[in-house]
Amino acid sequence: MAVAVVVVLIAVPLTTGTITVARDRSLAADARSVAEQWAAVGMWQIATVEARNGVLVTGVLGLPPHPAPHGAARRARP
């Protein structure tokens, strides 16, 4: 009986952790193509795509977006 309890106490957290890692890897793999399309618009390069506990984290290389020219917002208004 004691052995079964120890096995359960070890197996449940390991299984839960394995499932979490598998979901995160799947999420990152699915999101990579979307991230690459998004980055191409800004002429950036994807360095990393990771998922951590279901949260997607994308590392991007390149220059930041340029601000609008001075006065552009005023000219755009009707």
C-alpha cells in the first residue's frame, strides 16, 4: 500500500509536468509561422518562439518601428 502511494505521489506531478511541456511545445510550433508572417511586415526576423505555461513569448530581431513624421497626425485629420 505504501509503495502505491509513493508511486502516485511521484507519477502525478511528473505526468502533469510532461503534459504542460508538450502543450507549450505544440503552441510554440503552431505560432511560429504566424509570428514569421507578422515579423515580415515590419522587416524583422524571428529569433525565438517559446511558450511558458501557455503564454507565448517571441524574440524578434530588427529595428523598432519608425514614429510618424512630425505633424502627420494633424495632416491626416479631415
